Amino acid sequence: MTTSLVLGPMMRYVDETSASIWLETRNDSRVTVRAGHRSWEARTFAVHGHHYVLVEADGIEPGSVLPYTAEIDGVQVWPEPASGFPPPVIATLKPGKPLRMAYGSCRTSVPHDATGNRTHGVDSLRAYSLAMASRGGVAWPDLVVFLGDQVYADLTSEQMQDFIRSRRDMEEPPGEELKDYEEYAHLYNLAWSDPANRWLLSTLPSAMIFDDHDIRDDWNASLSWKKEMEATSWWHQRIVAGLASYWVYQHLGNLSPQERLGDAIWQRIIRHRDEAELDLSADLDSFADRADQEPESYRWSFCRDFGDTRLIVVDSRAARNLAPEDRALLDGAEMAWLDGQMRGGFRHLLVATSLPFLLPMGLHHVESWNEAVSEGAWGKRPARAGEKLRQAVDLEHWAAFQKSFREVAAMAAEVADGERGASPDTVTFLSGDVHFSYVAEVERSSGSRIMQAVCSPIRNPLPRLMRYFGAIMAYGLAAPVGALVARSARVPEPPFRWKRVKGPWFNNNLASLEVAPDGLKLWWQTGVVEEGDELHPRLETVAALTVAPRSSRDRAAESGRTLPKSRVPPERG
């Protein structure tokens, strides 16, 4: 590989007339993207000795599919010669085309050999990449949305530990966990440098939001968790490095050109005219520190409209209010922003949040009970035990923040009932985190269908024993027992009830959805390898369904018809 290119290119925000292409380079340089007779150029900026650029390609015709090349200081670095993959393309959105997208969460970065597949399973993203590249029955989506744990800063691989060991004593805190920006930069390189996934990311637009492992397990689970971390000698450097690197590697590319103009750090980049490369190290560190200490000072969430479909991507980690008197998964500013985005008038409203909004009912009751106990419903001593339990078994999803859960549930119901504009066909929550996938639906007799569709993990399966335990906790006696203990802590009944529609399944998966004439199509795919051929996984469908509009479903029931069975949509040219 040409040494001047470190990572990328990555196709990030793309709309009908523009595309944003991100790269990391070896040195201070100028990067040029060429597509046909058009070219666009940008200068790198530096962060802690690393060099980055985001090239804004604009003025493109809607619905274009343009092969492109990337140059560093006049030398072509992408695509690589004889890579074996199709040319990367800039594919702008076509007006009126129904949305098709892929999504998932939780992907570890370990080798794709027999050992890696045995310990972490086949990388479903890589299997998807190879199927896309070979046109193996995969219709190219408009984008892929990564819903958290893109990198694991706390549970590091052997390869990451080798790098850490080469630069510091791993007997000193934080040991095998990440410490600073340099280690984050290496971790992102491990995550995104596999040739197949690198090709996919160079041609398929992507959007991303963090979850806890991007920073640390149970990140912002509670005020006591935060105080415990802040009392260590290493946490401040870790959270600053984690959020600063997240802005560079993930968040910057989420923003539209117009949204970037409102970002103070990006303003510094575009205003810079000096001969020397702009070094943003101090600026980003200061920004990250403020974003951690004053969450309302910056919004990581974002919203995009794709014709008749709205996608809202919600930060459910950094925007928390952990003060006991006003504890909330989303602070006031974040909740007000979400309230403004939760509107009807779309065919589908998609709410992407790393944490499942609708957990299996058993887990929901247990988490709501744990929140009440931890906040003192049974007294001080049980409160301390409840806090330990919360951190030990990750009881910190939406259900464990009942105030926020009920506010968002009310918003979803109002949208579904047509109180916020014309009611959509579905209000669908897309999530990850829990390391099993499932579909649930709110029990309603009218209005839009409210759904939860989880895809987790992309590559990090639960051990088999934990799968059994998780299934029992989620779907066994946990539901009636959980309801009883929740009532014992005086937790009000949920504002509505929901039931499992499909799942759970525990494969490594990448999910897809498509807005189709007969409803919202959803399907989950996993990678399968033949023994001795670990590098060439094939893609296999695990589950699929079509969420038909309520009117279509009701008419079919009344007439005695059966709606067409779900299927994976055929490839479109």
C-alpha cells in the first residue's frame, strides 16, 4: 500500500448533490478526489501527530454513480492497483428512490483467520462487503448505519495489546485498556483496515453513533459510576482522547455540509489559510473536555430525511443527566431537540439509538425495578446493592431511565396517532448493544405500528451459556417476576405493552431495511465459512419480515387474504 495513505478513504455523508470523503494521511498534504472531469481538493489538519482531511465533493448531479480516485500530493493512492475490488464510487441519492440501508452494532477487530472466527465468529460486515463486491445477491444500500461499539477501548485484542505494550508499561493503569489519542488512532486503524471492509467503507456512505465500549463499559451508567471513574489517575485523559478521536473518526462525517458550517472546530479548519498545517490538538482536547463536563454544550445526535423516510440518530450515552434529582437518559436540551424531530408527515419514522428502546418485557421490568431500588425505593442499604447490580449486569438502558422512557414513548404514540402531523406507516426504533437480535411491536389497535428492530452484534457473539441466561432473563419467568418486583418498588406500569414478533437470535448479523410498496422490509444476514476457507465467507439470511401498514394488514385480515411472505429483495442494477 502507498505509505502516504494511512486509512480510508471513507465515504461519509452523501445527499443528492454532494459527498464527503474522509482520509487519514501519513503527513501534512493536499488530497484530491477525482470523478470523471471533476475534482475537489482539501488540505489536511493535524491532531496529536496524525493528519486528516474531509474532502467535500459538491455540484454532482442527483442519482449519479461516479467512479472516483483519491490522490495525495498528486499521487494516486486509491483505489489500490490490482485490489480485486470494484472501483469505488460516489453514488448521490436519487430523488424519489425509496430508502434502503444496512445497520448493526458491536464489532470487535480481530483477525479473520480460523482463530478469530472461532473466538468471535465470522465478521458479518466483511461477509456483506464481499457479497457487495461480487454482486452476490446483495442490492447496494444507500448507506450503512453503525449503532455503537465501532471500537472496543476497554476490551482490547491481542494486536491492540501488542501496540500498547510497545509504548508503555501495561502493569500501570489503565493496563490493557486505551489510555490516549495515539492508542485510539491505532484502534481505529485495526477496525477499518481489513481490505474488504475498507473497500466497502470507501464506496458505501456511512453514519455512526457511539455506545459505551467506544469509551468504556457502562459509560455514564450513573453518577456514582462517573465519580468512580473521575477519581482514577487515568480517566480524564481517556475520556478526552475518546471524544476527541470520535469527533475526528466518526462524528465529523455524520454532518451535512450545512451542519458542519455550524461546528466551531470545522470553522477553524475552513478558515485556516496559513502555510503551516493547522494543528487542532489543543482545540479538540478542550472541546472534548467541555463536551464531557457540560453535555448540553454539544449535540452528537443528528437527523436526516430520505424522501418519505426520516432517520433520527440519538445519542443515548453522552447526553445523560446523572443528577439524582433530575436523572435522565437525555438531558433537557437533547430531549427538546428530539421532540422537535419526532414528527409525522413521513411514510416511515426511524429512530436509531444504540440502546434498545423496547427491551424484552422481562428485562424492562427488571431494569425499571433496579432504577427505583438504586434511587432509594427500598432504603439506603438496598440502594447500594442496587447500584452494584446495575453496573455488574449492565442495567442501564432506556428502561432504567423511566422518566426519559415515558417521555419518548409519549412522543412515539403521538406521532403514531397523527397528533404530530400525518401518521406514518411505522415508527421503528433501530438499536443494537444487547448482543442478540429481535423484533418487537407495541400492542395497538389503531394508528401507526410502533416497532423495535435490534441488530447486535456485527462481530462479538455472546458465549453459549450467556445466550441461555439472556433468553431466560428476557423471555422466560423474568416477565411476570419482573412485573411483580417492579410493582414492589412502586414503578408505574409501562405506558403501553409490547410483544416479541421475531427472535431472539444470537448470530453475528448485519441487518437491512428497505422501504417497499407493501411495507417496511427487514432482514438479518450472517457470514458463513467453509472449514479451511475462512477468508471467503458467504452471506446467509437468518430472518426476514415485512412490516405492512396497519390498513393493509387489516384489509387482508378482513378479506381472508394472506399478505405475501417476507423475502429478501432481489438485487437492483
